[in-house]
Amino acid sequence: MIWNAAPLRVHFLLFVPLFGGAVALAIVARHREQRILLTQLPGIVATGLISWLEGSWLTTLRRITIPLLKPGIYTSAFPAVDHAQWNKSAALMRNLDKLRERIKALETTLAQQGGEG
């Protein structure tokens, strides 16, 4: 029995792009929601509407491997750490290229000075 391939074409031409658009819209909405909550949550916790534990905003859905013992914003790409510590680590990582270039320049200078002496 031969079946008509038209429904298959309609599926790929209509439903696949619609599904992809819906997924993209959901991702954009989730990121917007995270930004809004990140700015508003400290004020909500300060007013007492929610507890500090509920207000400990996690910026990722990874498994938490440590107990949350103090209020704050927690971030993870590493195991969950305090947000301030994560920011410090991220800043250090962003500057690794500059540090590598400085070390390379220093090694070159030292090698030239060693060759002259």
C-alpha cells in the first residue's frame, strides 16, 4: 500500500518550525524570568514575604551538593558556591589570558637578560 507523503511534508514545513519557535520562546522567557527574579528577590526576602532559604536563588538547575546554611545568591557551574565567590572565580578566569601574556613577556625578557649576561 502506497501512502501519500503530503502529510509528512506539512509536518516538516509547518510543525517542526512551530515547535522550534515554541522552544526558543520558552528559553527566552525563562532567561527573562531569571533576570527579573535575580534583581527582585533580595527585596522580597528583605520584606519577609519569603524566607532567606526560599530566596537563595540558584542560577542553575544542577544538583546541590552542599547544605545552604546562610542567606544569599548561589551560583553554580562549579559545585554550588556563594555568588560572591563565584563572581571572584569568574573574574579570575576571565583574566587568565592576560596573565598568560604577561608571564610569556616576562619569560622572554628574562631569557634575553640571561643571554646578555
